[in-house]
Amino acid sequence: MTPKIFLSILSGVITGLGFNHSVFSLLVWISLVPFLFVISQSTFKKGIFYSFLFGLSFFGTVLFWVGNVTKLGLVFLIIYLSLYPMLFFILARYFFKKPFRMVTLASLWVIIEFLQEHIWCGFGWANLGYSQYRNTPLIQIADIAGVKFISFLIVMVNAFMWESLFKKRTVAKKVIPIILIFLAVFSYSVFRLQNLKEQDSLEVSLVQTNISESQKWKEPMGFSLIDKYLTLSEKTDKDSLIIFPEASWPFIVDDEEFKALKEFSAKTKRELLIGAVTKEGATFYNAALLFNKEGELIDLYRKIKLVPFGEYVPLRKYLGFISALNMIGDMSPGKEITVFNYQEKKFSVLICFEDLFPLYVRRFAKKSDFLINITNDEWFGGEPEASQHLGIMCLRAVENRTSIVRCANTGISGVVSFKGEIKTLRQDSKEIFFTSIGNFRVGLNKEGSFYNRVGDIFPFLCAIFLLSCCWVKNER
């Protein structure tokens, strides 16, 4: 193994570790230095190869848990995502010759992350900024420029370290702007954390069911689960909204089964939001249904952003030989956002990984006082996927200044406030793989955010900056 191969893999692994546990999150501020060194010293062909190795090691470290569902799918996903570091290298070759490398490389990375979120099905799970979700004083700036500004800061610091170690050009002059930028970011955070006020609140009760996906759809098990759900419901606060996870109802809800679901809801004597697979004609939906205390359906939401290959197969016309990985088969997407009403408050529901898409969540938050995410992460074996998913949701809460309630089948369940503060359901020191209920108070902020009003303008500003640098002369 040559030194450059080793450094490419090492850089990818260390960067990936920053997503797998908050203890390692600081590593990402230096982990890209070996990668930048390698690609800045490489020919085109070798740089492509080293970038691909970085991508394989980075995404493999972050997303290895996908292999718990499909090993073949994991291989294809990692290979596909590794194309983006290769694209970064191809474009970075041009900007390595330009001045302002700290800013140009960081801007380029932001654009690559933006493309990764929007090309084809979109999958921005490993955006660098998500690794910092526990760093509350840093992430407040996301309510202006989104999570990608955090990614920008991370790459900027890495680029500075790379230049300091290997370029050795006017390091003292470049450290001053970095210090000023971080002073501004942390000053803004202090201001926002002190001035953001809770304007209202409500109570919710989360039911973490901890049900095995392989057992749930077996009919004898289904009836016992309904009894279990009733027992758990009786332990919740009578005046709160009960929330069950994604697809927790153990039968497909057609016209006949809907009667049983209504009877169950009426027995709880509480307002109830529950995830279920519904069948309407010959079409299946992943849905969330809201019932009142009398067991009458108030409204429902059909999931719009489906998981590729998990809930449907993209390009079905050409991939007819592939089956969706769920127990039911291809599902259909819903067509519109549903705004639910509870105690004169408005909320919308994000199902499963719908919270992964910043601009999509922004549409939900615009219409709501708070959001609810119901999910089933049991497929993926717990950590680190559960914490990674929570981190993504945390940044959505800060970006939109909207509290988000999360109810997960096996965990992590809890509430993320509009300040990014996290409260989770725990059993002793555990957050996953236990059955329990949790009563949570949800603080509401009606102020909104700049990001919620204007969206992802930061990547476009980065693109404008890069274009303007094209007219700047190369450094000697």
C-alpha cells in the first residue's frame, strides 16, 4: 500500500468516525487534511482513484449499517456516493491554482453536498455539518444559512490546516479571518440562544413499541401487539397526544381493518397519531392517521418521499426483476402535505427519512407550529444509525426554528427544541431497544427563521463566488 492510498483511506475513515459517535465529532475539523494533501499532489488519473478510495472509506464508515438490510444495496450506494468526492477532485484541480483556497474549496464542497441532495433520489445523509449536531453553540447559525454553512466552516478549517502544513504561505494573515468568522458565529449563537423565547407549549406522549419487523406482520403476533399497545396507552397522560411510530399498526389498513383501528383508538380515550400501511383500492401507502378521543378519523398524511428500493423500486420499468425490501412490495407516494390540528396548534408529520431533505422539511415547517417525525429504524440494528438520524432532525429543528417530536419504534424517541436542545426517552442509560412510554413537553416558537423564509440560498452564493474566482489569476 502506497502512502497516498493509505492517507486517502485514513482520511475517509476518520471523517466517517465523526458521524458514528459524538466523541469523535471534533475529528472532522482536521480529518480532510490528508485527503486534500493527496489530491493536490496527484495527476488526474491518480487523483480520481484516490478520491474514489476516500469516498469508499468515508461513506462505508458512516453507512455500514445499511448492510443489515441489504449488503448488495450497501455496495451500490457507497459506489454511487463515492462519485461525488471524485467530482470534487475534478473541480478542485482548477481551484488549487487560484488564491482564496480556504473559501473556494469550502464553497465547492457545499455545492457538491447540494448536488448530492438533489440528483436522482437525493441522499445527503453524510453532509459534514450533521456531525456537529451536539455542538449547540455552533449550529445556531443554521437558521440563516442551513446545515451546509457548518460544512463550509469544517472544510475551510481543513483547507487552512492543509495550507499551513504543506503550502506554508502567509499563515498568520489567513488565521485572522478564520478567528473573526468563528467569533461572529459564536456571538450570533449566544444572541439567538438568549433571545429565542418559548411562546407556547403542549404535551405529547410517545410510545416506543420496540417491535421486531420480522414478527409484526405475523397474524397471531398482531393481535397480541394490539393488546400491548392498549396497555401502554393506559400509562400515558390522558390530556396529551399519544404518538405511535411509523407503520406500528400490525395489519394492513383496508376498509375492513380500518374499523378495528377506529375501535382501538376509541379504547385509548385519547387523541392518537399512529403510523400504518393503508390500502386504497390496489394501492399501498405509508401513512400517519390522527384520531380524536371518540375514535373518529380527523385526518391522515400519506408519505411523499419514499425510500428507494425500500418502499419502491426506481425505474421500475427497467428494474422489474428487483423487489422492494419491505414485507408488502411497492408503495405509492402521497401527493400533498397534510396539516393536522391539535389543541388549536398546527403540526405536520414527517415519516421515516423525510426529515433528510432540508427544502422539503422547510415546506412542512412553513405551515406548522411544530413537526412530528415517526420512524422505524429497527431495520438498521440501532447505533450509530439511530444517533445519525437524530442529528439530521436536530439540524432541521434549528434551520426552521421549529420543535420536532420524534417517535421511533426502537428509538431514539424524544423532542428536539427549536434551539436544537435534545431530550430523549431513556431506560437507565439506554436510548434504543426497549419498550416504554414517555411524556414530553414541547415548547413552541412562532418566530420562524431566515432560512425558513428564503431556503437554501447559501449554495448559490457559493456558486457565484466560485464563478467570480474564474477571472482571478492563478497563483505562481
